[in-house]
Amino acid sequence: MRKFEDTYRHKGLRKQLIDTLRRKGISDERVLDAIGKIPRHFFMDSALDKIAYEDRAFPIGEGQTISQPYTVAYQTQLLEVKPFEKVLEIGTGSGYQACVLAEMGAWVYTIERQKKLFDQNKQFFYFSKYPNLKCFYGDGFEGLPTYAPFDRVIVTAAAPTIPQKLLDQMKTGGKMVIPVDEGSLQRMLRLTRNADGIAEEEKFELFSFVPMLGGKTNGM
Ligand code: SAH
């Protein structure tokens, strides 16, 4: 069960979370603002209410997780998204990351391969706050050719390699932030597509994500 009440206590805990993220090196005020506005506890079971603002990942069902706030902030900061840019997200999960991007004014297209999570999100009232957020059920390895090209692509599951189809769906000058397998962890990469269609790669820290899997589940 989920509870949708945003109390002063929740707001206070969010302020503390922002301080923690600042201490850990997040400095983009637009990212911190968005995280400060979104009630993260709405995205998880009310049993987790007391710990919802700790800087850690939590289970959301179907063996999946809502990413750690630091990871969300880190990826969003690297993405350097501006208002009205088109962003493709792979791995909607709880929808929290998608809402952070929508709160920052981007046009967000997010794909989830787990039917149950997709259906749950369809009924989640909080999403109606963002007319600039659209959810899709499908395989993120395929991207969304109908809506391409995108200014930004963010992958929120551990990719075995960089999916070529996602690179193909990026504009010139577009950026992709993606955690790619390196041993048992993932290296955060930022790829910028240059005028020759080649992706220039920058390497960042190691993270731990749930795997990016091919195909989609039918929710049975
Ligand atoms: N962005 C999410 C993080 C979710 S965890 C959040 O803010 O909560 C990663 C999600 O990626 C999981 O829900 C998983 O089902 C999904 N996923 C994994 N492989 C995928 C694929 N190929 N296409 C779409 N979604 C995928």
C-alpha cells in the first residue's frame, strides 16, 4: 500500500537529503531543486515511509528497485538537460527518475519492460502532474524510433554494452548517460554524439544497477 500525504516531517527529511547530496558532490541547483520538490515516499510502499529519504535504493516489486537518490542526482547532473529537451529514459521502474526530469521541464519518454510496473505507473495519480511525461511498455534496447531523435538518453539499468539503436536515436550534440558492465559493477559513461555520428566517451564512477534485460514481460 502507498500513502500520499506529504507532511512537514517528509519535507524536513527531503531538506536533509538535499544536504547529503550536496556533501556527496552534487552541485547542479536545478537537479537539487527537483529532488527537493518530489515526494519520494509516494513512489514506494508506505511500510518504508520512515526510511524513504535515506540515501539508498529500495525494492519496488518485481525484483526491481527505486534508484538511490545519489545515483538519480548523479545521472541527472551528467545529463545536463535543459527545459523542453526530449529525453528518452530506459527503465521507468518507480517513475521517480522520470519525474525528476519532467520537473526540470524536459519532455520525457520513458520505457519499462515489466508489464506490472508499467500498469502500476499508468494508475499513479502523481504522473498526471506532468503532461510532459509519457510512459511506454517495451524493450529499451529498441528505443522509441517513432519519437526519435532525442536530445538526451538516460539508461537506469546495467547495460551489457552500449546499445547501437539508442545511439542511432540521438541528435547530433545529443548526450547519453549509461551504466555499462565492468566486472560485477557498472562504469557510468557519458556519450556525446558528434557531427560525424560518432559517440565521444567520458568515464565516471562505478555504480551498481539491476540488469538491463532484453524483451518484455507480459505481466502474467
Ligand atoms: N529509473 C528507475 C530505476 C528502476 S530500476 C527509478 O527511478 O525508479 C531499472 C528498471 O529498468 C527496472 O524497472 C527494470 O524492469 C527496467 N528494465 C530493465 N531492462 C529493461 C529494458 N530492456 N527495457 C526497459 N526497461 C528495462
